[in-house]
Amino acid sequence: MQAVGATMNAAAAASTFPRSVRRAVPAKVAAQFGNGAVALKAKQAKPTRSARMVSTTATIGAVPATVEGFGANVFKGAVAQKYLAKYGENAKLLDDVTWPQTPAKADAVANAVKDWAVDHGASVYCHWFQPMAAGGVRHGLSGQVQQSMLEFDKDNKPFFKFTGEQLLQGETDGSSYPNGGMRATHTAGGYLSLDPLSPIFLREDTVFIPACFVSYNGDALDEKTPLHRAIQAMSTHGTRLLNLMGYATDGLINNIGLEQEIFLVPRHAFYRRPDLQFTGRTVMGKSPARGQEMSDHYMAPISRSTTAFECMRQIQYECFKMGIPLTTRHREVAPNQYEFAPKFGNCISQTDQNLMIMQVIEEVASENGLAALLQEKPFKGVNGSGKHNNWSLGTNKGINLLNPKQLNADSGNPTIFPVIMAAIVSAIDKHGDLMRCSIASPGNDFRLGAMEAPPAVMSTYLGSDMTKYLMDFMETGTVKEYAPVKKTLTFGADAISNIQAGRLIITPVPLCWPSI
């Protein structure tokens, strides 16, 4: 791997020119690249999403802020209630993962989804899945076959129809997953089943139904089915442990919050780099005169001198409509590197949301004259992008098992927390090799193993308070509520109030997931 070269220099240089100058692309170049990296001829430009959003984005900041419209394109809560009520059902139905097992409930949900879709200009649906080994290869990292809801009567007049059977399952060609020639023709089908842990959502004219994907013999052909199996195993044994300790619960879930780091570079510079286009990172070139040594990009203002700020606002707005709260945005350490972070949630829906976030990022970036680089290490000599995985365990009722105060209040048993902590530390000690394998990919191993950190070192750092607490529990058997010491920080100025520093629990595991 050689140095970063022209793209980083071009990216840095482009930010110094006015937007009007940067966008003054020669007609020849526009004709060549107007429809992508390769175009046979120039075509009449279509209105871009950014153009369609002008009336919306122009008002952001010009009128009082509002939460109206949040989650309008995701079928849950108040949005679902409005349509389910027509069929005698309640939105709380969707919180029960067993509803797909009752045909009458499935038909009611399907009819409600159809009405919701039509009211929002959508007449197409698809079962949306993540094919095995899709990471780093395909745009959106997902698979789908989009189908119309149209049916025709005997007079050939069209009408909309969507049944529970259509909602719950689908069938497609699975012969090429993960690659061709692996199964005989008569067993080459791929089968899809709705995932009730991830809400149905709508984008443009299409309803997306999150689903799991298996072969004719039940072998997982996607990334989600193994995740469901792992969560079920954790829930089964975790629930058994808690019940034996006198804490009645009917299931556990992993909660995560996936931070998303990206690079946004000028698209014209991206098109000059075949290595970036084909591999996602540079493989030759020359280092720029200055990289990230001054840390001047980190958390700096998101400048209007490029289209990055408008791009990030549009990304947040699109996600906002799909019920994805990207609550944090900021510049990252490397030049032209940025980050979004959502609120945490159950790992099934959070993973699906992250897939859509990455797709939205790539599409909106292209409409703002930018290229979004999601590869873990696009450039030599500056930080790569990770996906920090803020992880915890919780009950199906929302009790965080890593929050001792909340857990003790709900369970009345202070022994549970140290036992869970001991189990986590033991698991990392015994199965660190499996955790290491779970993040092994060419891009991530190059970023971490070769450049930024040693991912082969699997460890936990609990902090002095937690370590002492667990050691006392182990050595004396004394059970007491964990109460971390809080430190008072003073700023040395009377006008600035002192603050209490401290966290309920500090258990970082140095395990960084791939960016894509």
C-alpha cells in the first residue's frame, strides 16, 4: 500500500474554492461522469433528491425546529396505529414477535401496510435482506426483489392488493449466494421470512420488509439469520441464569449503538482514482504535505465552504423520516472524515438501520458532488474509519443488565450484577479468538493490524472501582450494591461550576468492527 496521493490533495484543495467554482465542471467531464464513473453518452439530467429537497432543507433553521415527520416512513407506533385501527388491531401488536404466527393478524398488518403505502405514494414492496459476504462489495450491502402490489380484475382494471402471505414470506433465486454453482437446480431456491424485530419502512415508492434468507435446506444465506440464532442462544441461557437467581424474565436482547465514520471527498477527485473506485482505498500515490498532525479537523466547525454540511443535513433528514435518530454529527480526526451516531437499540433493528444509513450516505453524497468512502482504510497516513459498537445486555422489558442501579431496583437482588460482569469477563478471556475472527476482514485488518491498533490483543479494562468491587466479591463473597466513586472536577474559575465525573461502569473491550 502506497501513500494517499492526489485524492487527499485534491480534497484539501477543493475545500478552498467557492462552491460555484468547484461545481463548474467542464461539459466534457459532466457528460462523461454525469451518470457514474463510466457513461456511454450524456443524458438529460434528472432532478436529484437534493433538488427535490430544496424546499424542505431551505426551511431548516429558517423556522422553529420541529419533530413533525419523524418516523413517518416507518410502520410502528402512532403511524401504524392509525392504519391498524381500521382492521381492529393495535400498534402494540407489532411489539409481540409472535404476531406473524397468526394468519388473521398477518392479514390485518398486510392490509394496514398497503393502505399506509398507497397514502405515501408507494405501490411496490420487497423483502429486504443482507446476503452472505456482501460486506464491502455491493451498494447498500442488501438484497431485494421489488414487486408491484397491483392486481387486475376480469376487466383488466388494476387495483392494489397485499396479503398476509405476501407480507410474511418470499421466494427467489438463491443459487448465486454466496456464489454460483453451489446447489443443484432443484434446490437452488432462496426463501425469505419477515423479521418481526425490525420494523417495516418505506423509501421513495417502495415498502421494505426486513427479512431473513435461507436455502432450500435451511442453511443461512444471509448475515442476519446467524445473528438471530446467536441472540436466541444468549437469551435462552441468560434467561435461565436470571430465573435461577430469582429474577423472572422471559427473554434478553443485545442492545447496540453503531457509530458510523465516513470520508466525504470531492467526486471529481474520486473519479480520477481507479484504485478508490475499484478497491475503496488508494494503492499508490504521494503523501500530502500535511495530514492530521495538527488535529485541526477533529470536531472543527462543519464548514459551508464545501457541500459536506448540506450533505450531512440531508442524510439526517432522510434517516429522520425512517425513524432513525442520527443524534450526533461531527468532523473526525482525518481530513474530510466525518461521523454520525444514532441512539442505541436492539441489535437486530440497529444493524438494519445502519445498512440503510450507509446506503443513504452514499446516495446523498453523490447528489452533493461528493463521494462517500466507507472502506476502513481509504488513505495511508491518516486515521481509518471504524464502527464503534457500544454494546450492552438488556431484558425484553428494557432493563439494562449493565446498569447496576436500574437492575437492582427492578430485581431486588444485588448479586445479579457481579455475576453478569464475571460472566462477561470470563467469556472474553475464553472466547477472545472467536471475537477476533468476527471482525477479521482485509480492510479492517489492514486498518487495525497494520496501522492504528493491535486487534489481536483481546482484553477488558474495568477501571479501579469495578476491579476492586469484583475482587471483593470473589474473595469475601460479600454482596453489596456497586457504587462507583465520582470525582469532582474543578475548572479553577469561580464562574464555571464544578462537575461530577464518573460512569456507572467502564468496561471497554478493544474490539473495533469494520466500517462496512
